[in-house]
Amino acid sequence: MKILTVVGARPQFIKAAAVSRELRKKHTEIIVHTGQHYDTNMSEIFFDELDIPAPDYNLGVGSGTHAFQTAQMMMGIEKLLISQKPDYLLVYGDTNSTLAGALAASKLLIPVIHVEAGLRSFNMNMPEEQNRILTDRISEYLFCPTQTAVDNLKRENITKGVYNVGDVMCDAVHYYAAKAESYDKKHIFSKLKALNGDIPHIDKWYLATVHRAENTDNDEKIYQILAAFERFDEHVIFPVHPRTKKQAVEAVAKNGFRNTVLVEPIGYLEMLFLAKHALKIITDSGGLQKEAYILKTPCVTVRDQTEWIETLNSNMNILAKTDADDIYDKTFNTKIDFDNHINYYGNGDAAVKICKYIN
């Protein structure tokens, strides 16, 4: 059986690492990289360090408006679908690459496999929410990471082809965490490339990422986040997404912030190490808040809602407004019940289950 897999963003490379490893034991897979994430530190490094097969095609779409990006991807994917004639198209998550692949395949009556189906933030202002809902509507196989995701689809009258297989990100965390632990702190810190001066001596740290439009659409929000970090009792290591780089560097310089260490994006293994050993994680990333939960690292999510509601169990993850006082308060004044941490995301065998269902 021939399966054409579409990826384009950092989290999708990680998910593909888990699924492709199993998929290729029985099936032929063609990997198409849309180029949505095209920076070397956001793209190529993941294929190298995670041993993901090199993409067979790279569309090189790059950045642009949602409409431009999605349209360019659809045109490129459509050509490949016509020439390659796959039995299925497989997409991950909720990016523009996800929607573009699903739409192009659906128009050609090629069945769509959606890995990480059924997630809902119930905020239609989020592009990701629009992408995931539309993709779910036109997918034949909907592989859900949790029972909550299955229930979300049921409320929308989507029940055919729905399977709760667990989370492929959980597969990746379990598989690569051991490798990440083979590194020591000195090795990890040697990989960090600072954007605001030299890397200071750090024994303990907080880890932060910010990239969503709701937090990067104006300078005041970036200021509020960095102002909160300035009050933390240890340094904050902040791998900066290209979308946030200019604002973050300028805000640090303009306000004389010294507690936030801005660094270039880092590889997945380094990220896992920093996340596992962080005092806490502060993020707006869907993937990182879930990884934090799996690694049992407390997390503060700077958003009004989360699609990963299970992470809120026992205050392992807590939502905060984009406000310095609220971020600080949630980080330091939240009581966490580690004893009641529940495994919601499976046992690291989601990819195996997915491959059993595809036929």
C-alpha cells in the first residue's frame, strides 16, 4: 500500500518520526515537506537527529498569509497526488499543511488519514481550530490521542473511522527521552546559541516558548511575558521562534531585561532534556504543554484555553493570561498535586495501533 504523508511544521516532524518508523515496516511511504517551517533549526535538524527518512519532495512554500500558504501547498500536493496515485494521504495535527493536504486529497477522492484528530479548543479565532475541524470533517481515518478527542467528535456526529490509539507524541517522548538523557548539561548548553549576549552560568532554569499569533500580534504582549520572567528566581531559557525573534530581542534590549536567555531554536533532543529538568515550563505551544505533562514537569500555558484539557489535571498545567502579574502568580502560587498525575496519553504504542488499523 502506498501512503503519501504531508508534514510542514516542527511538531509534525516529531510525530512522523514515530509513525514512519512503524509504517514503513509494511507499507510504501512518500514524505512531502511543504516548507511551512523552512528555517534549518526548525526543520532540517529534526530529520537528521530523529532519523526521519528524508522528504521525497519539498514544496518550499515558506511563509505568507494563510490563504497564500494554503493555496500554494494545495497546488503542489495536488500535482504529487495525481502523479504518485497513493492509496491514502496522511496528515498530522492542525497546521496549514494539514488542511492543505486533506483538502487536496479529498477533492481527488483519495481517503485522508488524520493523526491527532478530535482536538478542540472551542476558539474559532485560532487558525489551528479551523484547520483541525475542517480536516476532521473530510477524513476517513480519525486517530484520536485521548478519549476526550473521541467524545468531541461524537458531539459533532463523527463516529465512523474514529479510533482512540493514544498520542504519537507520547511515543516520541518515550523513545527519545532516553537518548536525550545520555547527554549531560554541559553538552546541552554547548548547543545553545544566544541572541542577547553570552549564555550565563545556569544550574537551574525555567523553559519558555512563545509563538502563537494571539501572543505575538503586538509588542505589549511580548513585553508582559518577558516582564514576568524578569521576576523569576532563576534564569528563563527561551528558544525563540522565528516569528517572535525581532520582538523578543528588541523588548529585552529596550527594557534592560537580564533574566531571560534568548536562544536560537534547538533540536528535539535538547528540548526534551531542558523540558525534563526545568523547574517549570511557560509556553503557548500545544505540543510542549503535553510533553511537559508526560515528563511530569509543571507547566503554565499562556492562553485562555487549551485543547489538551487532560493536562490541567492536578494543576500540572494551568492557564494564565498574557499579563505579567498573572503569569508570575500562576507560576509561583499554584499548588500541584504530583501524586494524582494520571497517564492519559497511552503507553507509547500509538504508532503501532495506527498501523494495525490502516488496511
